[in-house]
Amino acid sequence: MIDFFIKVKQQEAQNLPFVIYRKPNKTKLIGYFQQNDHLYFSENLEESGFIFAPFENNQKLLIPKDEAVKLESKMSVIKFDTIATEAIPRDESSKAAFEMMVKNAVAAIANGDFNKVVLSRKETIDVPDFEVVAVFTKLVQTYPTAFCYCWYHPKIGMWMGATPEHLLNAKKKSFYTMALAGTQKYSDTVEVVWGRKEMEEQQFVTDFIIDNLKEITTEVSVSSPYTLQAGNLLHIKTDIEGVLDQDSNLEQVVAVLHPTPAVCGFPKAAAKEFILENENYSREYYTGFLGELNKKSSGNGKLQSDLYVNLRCMKIKNHNTAALTKANLYMGCGITKDSVPEDEWKESENKSITMKKIVL
């Protein structure tokens, strides 16, 4: 454990790229430590390494397996004080603009422009005494069921997150993905009632994935929807698995799934256009995807890819300079015809707590 985090600190001090992560419900930490500061890109998802892809353009960054040292370590438990939820500061400076954007989206849905759109906002907070190892350790212990990571490249910046959403797990021709939508606060039980708006939102996501996978699969099976806890929030989740046909590959599946209606909307093209015209900021890697690409599995040596949607994340700024460290937090909400702007603002505030609990 000590050696693992010493390596993280050395890599950061030398301004060399790295990624450290822990998979959901696991205790093993994994790190890829690149040995130069070159920017590598994935051309067709046939490479091997750790991929970090943005929401909107095609520049999928790669820490190649052959250019990195890989380390693994068992996670040890350290006690942390976590700020009480009611003590977390709220920033309402962008409330009016966000609610107007939601109102405009509901009007566009009523006009028939699209059925659903996911609108997001960015909030910048000060992070006094930021230290990457301490923050990452707190992250993995606070959110044991999430994919937790810290990714750094000196030419791009540092990102950290605890995402509840699997984009894709693929082994040869078999794959698993999920439909995740709907949000409410967790209050000691997952036995909750979901409203029409949330159920409809979830069905949009599920139908989109199944309909678009038909073209490239020989079989697809779908679970019943159920409630998933992710930190202080609950979501509706549906598991989807299947088998690709002979002519299809990983790149085609990712093209179908990314961006999903859970982070973009439906129909995808019209929703994405509304996002790019109305959000007034660049999402960068928020709602992109990340994870292991074509890694040899330990059991049978077959190649396996394990990719996650980059939600509940933050971009860390000034972490290795004398200036005060800041974090850009990103929160999105699924907007349908039944959305109420005030409720969507509250949902975005609840989502901001995921990362604020870690850095404040």
C-alpha cells in the first residue's frame, strides 16, 4: 500500500501521467504509471491500456499498457471525518440560469424536438489543503459500490470521480451494459416508490439501448428495473447483456452506447445539439467514458474491456502549483415533459454533494 502511494506521489511530482482506480465492491487498487509525458490516443479501441474519452469529440486518450508500469495493492481502511450533509455549502449563483435552461428544454420537448435531454452545470469550489492520496483514499472508502478513480496527465489535467454507471463490460463476443436513470435521495432504504417522470426516463434509456443493439447482436436479455443505491442517491437500474454477431466489434458497441440517453438524451442527435447550444460550458471528460481496454483476464487470458461512464466526477485545478486548488464539479439531470425546474435544481444540488463530501 505504501509503495503504491509513494509511486503516485513520485509520478505527480515528476509531472508524469497515471491512473489509479478501484472497481465497484472490490478492495484491490490498480495503477498504471506512464513512463513518459506523451499524449497517446486510441484510434479504434483495439489497443490495450486505460482509456479516457470525452463527451463530445473523438479524441480518446490512452495510457498504453506497453508504455506504463502497472502496480496493484490491497486497500487498507483509514478512518475519516466526513462533513455533515447539512453543513455542505450550496451555491445558488447559477440557479436562475439553470432553471431557465430546464424550462426551455421542457418547451422544446412539448414542441416535439426530442423526448428527453440531460442538462448539466459546472460549479467551481475552493479545495484548501488538497492532497491527492488523501482525497483518493477518502473517495474509495466513502463510495464502495462505485468505480472510483484518479486520472492525471500534465497536458490535460487531473480528474477524479466515483461513478455508479457501467458503460460496457465485454469479453470476446459477450457483453454487459446497464440502463441507469431517475434520481431521488437515499433515506435508509432502497424500498422506494418511483414517480411517472423517473420511470419514463428510465424506459427511454432502456428502449434506446435495446433498439440500437439489435443491429449488431445475435441475442439480448434484459432484467426487470430495480433500485440502486449510489452514495446518498438512488437510481433505477436495468441490466442488459447479450452476444455480438460475427461482424461486430467493440468500437461499434461503444458507438451505439456512447453517449447514452442517461447522459445525453433521446433522440441522441437532437438532444446533443440542444446541450451544445444551451449549456454554455464544455463538459470535457464529464459524461465521457473511461476504463480498462483489452486487458488480459487472469483466469483464461482472454481480452476483456471494462468501461464506465464518467459521472459524479470533478476536475482538479492548480493541484501542483502554489495557487489555491480548485475543483470543477459537474452535475446533470434528465429532463422530460414532466420536469419541474425547481426540482431539477435540487437534484443537481444533491448530486454535487457526492464530490463535496470528499474535498470539503
